[in-house]
Amino acid sequence: MRCDICGKEGARLRRVSETFGKGKDLLLIENVPLVTCPQCGESYFTADTLHEIERIRLHRKDFAVQRSVKVARFVA
């Protein structure tokens, strides 16, 4: 895969979880495709992925399921 940032071959597609909003409006979207380039170190979402994220956010009541989540804080 060619990186859209540096133009070099070798970019890889990873699946990540991303959060949007906070508090009672927090939405976690799992399995989001993220392009990562080992050549330039950049990571980015494609335009198609960003459009799908926005669609999910706008129609969250149709897509989201309620889950209880434990939260831990990293302390250095």
C-alpha cells in the first residue's frame, strides 16, 4: 500500500478502537481501519473511513450497544 503522506510503499492497514465525545456522550468505535506508514511514521484515516465514522456518529442509536467499561489511569 502506498502512503498518502510520503508517497512511499509499505504503508499497512491496522484496526484500532477510537473514542469520540466524553461523559454520557462518549462513543467507542471498534475495528476502525487506520493506515500506518513505517517510512514516515504517520498514521491517518482515509476519507472513506472518516465518512463512515461520521455516519456511525450521526446514527449512533442504530449502531451502538450499551456496555459497562472499567477505566484505569496510567500513572508514571
